[in-house]
Amino acid sequence: MQHHLALLGWEVKDKVTGFTGTVSTIGFDLYGCVQAIVTPKAVIEKEGGAQKLDPSQWFDVSRLEKIGAHPVMQPIPLKGDLTVAGADNRKPVR
């Protein structure tokens, strides 16, 4: 389980479609499937300069390969770590 959760925050590429983005969610299915939501980078339109964000996609984790040497974002730690996840993440927990 920790192996799959370690994908959170990494930029990945789907081996089948070539779709790239950052892993924002890991889902564990009742029947053993482990999937990740991959969120693509925002694209800035040439005319007007507005940002466009394509929809995120679900992929089986076995189809994903990491891109780069480090994650692009770290998950917020859970209670018991240095900060609290969720709405009350402004102060350290001791």
C-alpha cells in the first residue's frame, strides 16, 4: 500500500496513451485494483493568455511511470505528523 501512496505528487506518464500529469489521488478498489487520478498541467492559450485545464484521468498504477527525479508536490501530512491535513492545516501538532 505504501508503494502506491508514494506515487502521490509525482509527475507520471501513462505507458499506453502517453498522457502525462501529476498523481493527485490513489484509489484502492474492493477487488484489488489500484488506480491513480492523473491531473495534467494547465495550458496557457495563445490568444488571451487564459489558462485551460484538461480533465483529470484515472489510470491503473501498473501503467504509470515516474517522470523526473523528485515529486513536484508533497502530500499534506496526516494528524500525528507535523501538521494536520484538511481544513485545519495552519498549525503544528505536538
